[in-house]
Amino acid sequence: MTIETVRGEFVQRVEGVIELLQFDDLVLEHLVGGLSDIVDELDRRNLHSAAQVVGNRLQQLKNIRSAQSLRHAYGTIYNQCVVLLVSYSTQRWVTCLEPQRRRRSVQARMYRRATAPSN
């Protein structure tokens, strides 16, 4: 395994983690768009009280990122993504460098045998 291969895999995994971090934004965007359409439709049908109820939920979704009750959860998700990235990078670099370490270990054993006093 070459360093370029490891680098390429790491870049792909970083992109995957970024997608993971942005997943909730995609879900929220989808929900907000759908609820906005419902509010508009309810208003068109003169169902203003129902539109207001749905509109209140819509506003809660829009404010979800800044909600104090969820701040800890978002921090935990972010921190776990950082741990995942460190794990990916460590795993691949160790895999890439392992043959070199093994080769050096074999070379060291051969040197010790060659330089050991003979009986």
C-alpha cells in the first residue's frame, strides 16, 4: 500500500465524515420545506389556526441548531466525528508503514545474527 493510496482513502473518508456532519442539515431542510408548503396551503384554505400551529413547529425546527437543550448533543456528534477521523488516519498510516517496520525488524535480526559471536 502506497502513501498516495492511503491519502486517497483518507480524503474519501474525510468527505464521508463531512457528509455525516451535514446529514441533519439535509433532513431539516427537507422538513422545513415540506412544512412551509403545508403552512401556505392551510393559509390558502383559510385554516389560519392550523397554519399557526404548524408554523410554530416549523419555527422550532428552524431554531433547532441554537436550542440550548440540544447543544450538548451536537457537540458530542462533532467530537465523535473528530475521533472517527483520527481513527481513520491512524489505522491507514499504521497499515501503510507496517511493511517498512517489519522489513526493518527482519533486517535488525539478520544484523544481530551476523554480528553475534560464534561458538
